[in-house]
Amino acid sequence: MRREIENAQTLVVKIGSSLLLDDDALNHKWLAAMAADLATYHAAGKRLIIVTSGAVSLGRVALGFVRDGVTREQMSLEQSQAAAAAGQIELAQGWRAALGEKGLAAAQILLTAEDTEQRRRYLNARQTLTTLLAQGAVPVINENDTVATQELRYGDNDRLAARVAAMVSADCLLLLSDIDGLYDANPTQDKDAHFIDSVTQIDAHIEAMAGGTGSSHGSGGMVTKLQAAEIAQGAGCHMVLASGRAQAPLSALAKGARSTVFLAHDNPHSARAAWIAGSLQPGGALHLDAGAVAALRAGKSLLPVGLTGLDGHFERGDCVALLGPDGQEIGRGLSAYASAQAQRMVGLSSEAVQETLGYRGRDEMVHRDDMVLHAAQHEQD
């Protein structure tokens, strides 16, 4: 077993259509074996997320497109969206039944590109996933093909899986495909193709090894897998590319099945902190009292009771500067509230916040996982 998988606390597993389907129907035998594998890892304390394909292919059958001789490539955007709507029900039911047999609670989430790229939606999705994982559930994620347009959709679940891995600060992303890893040439066409065991950096040489789409069910190919690896590496998440053809793919990996690992150069926490600190421009500022500063230094989240004021106009999910009593910036974070709501919450207890807003929102103004603090000496400079 790759130590990157074995040591991961949060593991995202992406499963391609060609593995889940057998003659345009769910392969329940493979699904049951996969669920057994996942249950073993769940019992060991790992947090698991599944990114699954297959809805459009299943829906093609349910709506009669297959009977009418319409191939996936011939389907219009509207037909693909309709097929996704019909197939998603069967796909979710299949996962729920398979995981339920192993005592695992499944939770369905449908995402679009905008959900992972717009900070407001990103924060919502991250909080939902974090809550599900804390409750021991296994989120089952697919692209929301019923509403995604051709311009906005990912077009494959490889990159979606990598975005999800980055969103939850996963340690490792496992892409299960119909190929056992990366080769320097197409192994189905070149018997001398050389297997690549590990990749530390995706450069032009590595990109040149990527081929086209290899499955009639899926829409991804080696190109999208390399793109997923770049996203994962940038988030401090290792990515492992392996074959899922075996009845129990994780067990096969544990027994030494071949795979390619794309190594991250950082850990998820450091990568996320660097993104908040250096890649986002603050849309406003929150003023903190001395008690709040001490709490943040002790690893706590920022609560409304610790606010003394705010500057600027910002929306929920925007980056804000965190200012100490002397006005010096002590860090940055993603605000759980827009400035209009935050202004009404300054200095209030959690109970008073609910009474003031009229609804129960987030307990934290900025969660500790969504902030990065400067070194303490920075405040003294």
C-alpha cells in the first residue's frame, strides 16, 4: 500500500464510470466489494469522501436514449442534463445500499464548478462536508450535470475530485481508473511503454505523456488526471492513480498492486494557509479585542463577542484582515458573514447573535480552519 494512502486522515476516492458500469447498468458486485474496502478504512478512523461518475450513462438507459440508438457523444446538452437527472437517482440509491450494507451512512452532494470556485459557495460546501465527516458519514459527490452548462461544467470528475480534496484539506486523493498509472507512452499501443512510479513535478515532459479519452463511458483522460494532480499538489494533497478493475481495488493496492503517486511538496494545512495569506486580497477588516487575539493565538476560532468593529464592505466567504487592539494586522481569514450582518454582531454573545439576526447562523465569525495568523513578533515590529 502506498504510504500516502495508508497515512491519510482524509481520503478522497474518485471512481470512474467504466468501473461502476457493466453494459450500461450498475455493477453491483464491484460496488459491494468497493463498499467493503471503504468500510475497512472507515473503521480504522479515516474520513472518506467518494467522487463518483455514472449518472449520465445510467440515465441514457432509463430515458430510452440507448434504445433509440443515441450515443453519449450524439446527445445534446439538454439530453445529457435530462439523463443526469434520471441516472443520479439510481446512482445514489446504489451507493446508499452498498454502503448501508456495511453500516455506513451515505450523503449525496451535487456540485458545479462555481460551487468550488466562488468563495461564498465554497464555504457552504466545505462546512457541509466537514459536518458530514464529523458525523461519520461518507459523502458521495457527483457533478451537478442537470444544471451545469457546457461552459461551466468540469466535463470530468477527475478535476472535481481534486477540487473537493483541496476544499476539505484532504491528505490524499485516489483516482481509480481503467489504467494502473502513468506511462511515458500509451501502453495499449506501445509494448515498450515505461511505467512511471512517482512524479514530483508536472512539467512539459510529463504533460507530453498524456493521451486522450480512453473510455466510452467517461469524459476524462490522462490529460484531466494530470490537471487533477496539479490541483491536488497545489493544495498539499498527494494523488495516487491506480486501476480500479479489481473487485476490491483498495485491497489490491494493499497487496502491492501498481500505482503512480504524484507527491505534494507541502501539507494541506500549510498550503491552505499560504492561499489565504498570499493569494487573496482582503475585502475588509475586523477589529479584535485583546481577549480575542489571545484566543486566536491559542488555536480558537474568532467569535462575534471578540469584535470591537469592522471596516470595508465584504461578502460571506471573502478574505478579511484581522486587526489587534493597536490596529496592527495579526492575520487574515475568510469571514463567515457579510459586512452588513457582521456590523450587527459586533461584541455580541452567540445567544444574542441569534436574537439579533433572527436565525441561527455560524457560531464563528472566522473559523480557525479558515484563518492564518502572522508570527507573534510581527505585532511588535
